Amino acid sequence: MKNDNHPITKQKLTLGQKASDVATLFVGSWKFIIGIFIILAVWMLLNSLMLIYKWDPYPFILLNFVLSCLAAVQAPIILMRQNRQAERDRIQAKYDYQVNRKAEREITNMQKDLEKIKSLIKSIKKKQV
């Protein structure tokens, strides 16, 4: 059940935050990992087998550069998402704590009421005897 008054649901995300959410959903998937491995294999295979023109010969310097750039861009995006998730978790924990405290107070009040009811029943039984 979704609570529209909950602070997490009230957050308005910026375009960058939405983009980082979408990017991390893809980047953190098996599709991405398998895709990267396929691209790496094709890149190395083509550069190893091409006889006339090799755009990135054996030590694959260009491939290393591309992977470094990918990591340099990918890491901050993932960190942005993790920071926002940590903030959401902190807010959720605070909200849960408040709900738990309220429930604890209500249970304490109900226990007091039950004790009063028990004492009333005991007093009625004593009067009947």
C-alpha cells in the first residue's frame, strides 16, 4: 500500500537523478555485463585477425582508453544513485522508527486499559461473593 504522505514519495527528482536511476538499472544488469564481454571479444578478435587495417593493434591501447572512460563516467553515476538510496533508506528508517514508537505507545495504553478492566472484573467478582 502506497502512502502519498510519506516523505520518500513526495521527492521530486531532477533530470540528472532520473537519468542516473535509468543508467544504473541498465549498467547493473547481466545484459550490460554480457554485452561488454561480447564487445570486448569482437573488438579483440577483429583487431587480431584483420590483415590490412588494424585500428587498435595488440596491446589494445584504444580499448583500454575506452574502458577507462566508461569506468570514469560510470562510477560517479552509480555513486549518485547509491547516495540517494542511502538518503531514502535513512528517511525510511526515521519514518519506521516514528511508526514503531507510536505503536509502542498505543500498546502501552491498551495494556493499561486491560489492567483496569481486570481490576474492575476482580472487584465485581468480590462484590458478588
